[in-house]
Amino acid sequence: MTVKAEGFGTLDKALTDIMNSYFDDDEEEDWTAPVEWESRRREVSYLVCCEQGHETVRTYGGDPGLVVWVQCETCGAIYQARIPGKYRGRKVRQSTQRKRDAIFDIFAESGPTMTVRQVYYALAVRRFVPKTHDGYRQAGYQLTALRRLEIMPYGWIADNTRWQIKPTTYTGLESAMQIWHDAYRRDLWARQGVHVEVWVEKDALAGVIAPVTRRYDVPLFVARGFSSMTFAYDAAEAIKEIGKPTYIYHFGDFDPSGVSAALTLKEELGRHGARAQFRRMAVTRDQVEAMDLPTLAVNRKDPRAGTWQHPYVCELDALPVKELRSLVESSIVQHIDHAQLEQTRKAESIEKTTFDEMRRYFVQERNNGDVMRAAL
Ligand SMILES: [Zn+2]
């Protein structure tokens, strides 16, 4: 038998033949077809315990034998727990382990959530990474690795990019009532004489501040400097509508753009006729000096650098998380009438009980068949 080498007259013909045979043999792939994909990840839930004996469920799908980080669901304590089984993964270099231990300590001290940049600054201050771009890269790399290995829960790093647009829906009246009951909060400010807002320049840091503003039922806005003329207009309209003495606390970088953006926002509010006390809470030069915060060189490319009177700039992320949160808290708390707050909380608790009784009454009546099926 002879095997003849495949020959094409010309390159052109060869290409045409190849093309034709390609389409002859293979079915064209349909890129719009849905992809069936099954994860092989096996997630196991472990019951772990903090020092005070509170139990927390920690789900985990990583390597056996690893020591993972946990936040107690009851007291908020940060601790480590070993997943059962023998560790068969790669050995971790000592220098890497030291960095990871330092990251754990930072979280144990401040609690989640933090931004990558905040962790980087905290590591740089403790001299675990250099205060350079490479140091930032190292911090980012470790935080990615720690989350991929599932040592650190994903939610510990804030990025505030998850958005969904969907109407609120319920599976039925009973579950809706449960959700309303759990979510019900009485407006803490309705009976306070003033209105307070917190504005932050950076998206990601909003996630860090939100636990505090949420606790005190204070609106938190991300005010991104110069791009937000509409933002300032909307804010002004809202403040006029509320009609109470208003206090705005602004948190942003200590740099030419950050500071002048804050001033612009303040001017815009005035331009639209809103009367509000506007105060830049952080970062200030006094804070940099009092806390010896890590600084950066002034970026001379910044068009506003010419008027900058200071020898350095400092990012809001450089402020330790604890300081940041306590600044937010003290800004708010000074305006609260505590007797009034106490009354509001009492009313809220009574209303929640009432609501719960309504829910139970509804369930009971439905079981008795007195509520029309159609209503469900
Ligand atoms: Zn606990």
C-alpha cells in the first residue's frame, strides 16, 4: 500500500481546502448556548468555638489540615481554628508565614472588613512590607492567596462593587412578615433635632465605615470629588427638604485633589441653597503628625499640586481602621439626644413585639382556614 502525501496545488487552494474541511467536520460552536458547569468543590460546615464558648458555623472547601480564620458570630472575636485532617499541601515559606500572621493580627485588632490598601498600610507601618508599590503588590498577593486557600473569608476584604438591580419579592405573606419583622427599625433621627450625614470619597472605604453609620441609622454617601455635581445638587435638595440643621462629615485623602474636591462639594451645597455645616474629618495634617501616619510624595502631575502647601500627601486608607471608625462614631454621637434615643429604641422594641404577634395571629388564622387561600 502506498501512502500519498497530501498535496495542494497552491497555498491558496490549500487554505481553501483546509477551511472547507474544517467546517465540514466540525459543528459550529454555539456561543449563546448555556453552559452546564458543575463545581467539584466540596464545601463542609464546621462548628467552631471562640474563647468564650460561642459556636460559629465556618464553611470550608479548602485543603484539610489548614488553620483557618474565623469571626465569632456572637461576640465578633477573631480567632483561628484547625480544619481536621492531614495537611498535604505545599509548605509555606517562613517569610510568607510571618506576613500572614501579621495580617491575622491586623484583623484581630480592627475586625473585618478592610480594604486591600488599608491592610497594606497597616503592614507597612509594622514593617512587614516596604512602603513602596512593591509592598502594596505583596500585600495584595497575600490577601488573594489567603482567600483562595479559604484561610481568610472573602467578606473580610471590602470592595463594594457588588450591585444588583431587582425588585424586592417574597415567597409568600408569612415569609414577608418574618423579613419585615427582622428588618423593622424605627427612624432614630425622626425625633432628633438635627440631621447628620457621613460622606466618604472612596467606594471601598464605604464598606469599612458602613457598620458604624448603620448602627446609628445615619446615611452614608460616596462623594467622588469633582465628578459629582449632580450628587451635590441632589444632596442640597434633600437637605432643604429635611429642613433641620444639618451636619455633614467628610472623609477623604489628604492630597490636593481630595481637599479641593471637598471644598468644591461644600461650595456646591451653598450654591443650591442648602444650609449645612460641612466638616472635613479626615485626613488632616494634624492627624498625620499626631499618629505618624504613612505618607506619600506629592504627585506633581496633579493639576492642583501647585497650590499644595504641605510636604507630603496621605491617603484615607493610611488611617488605622479603629481610628477611622471611632472618628465616624464620635462625629455622629455628639449630635444624639440620648434620652430621646432611648425612647425611640423602646418604642421600636414594642413595635417589633406587636408585629410578631400580628405574624403569629396571621399564621394561626391561616391554619384555621379563616384566611382566604387566594390571599396567599
Ligand atoms: Zn464569641
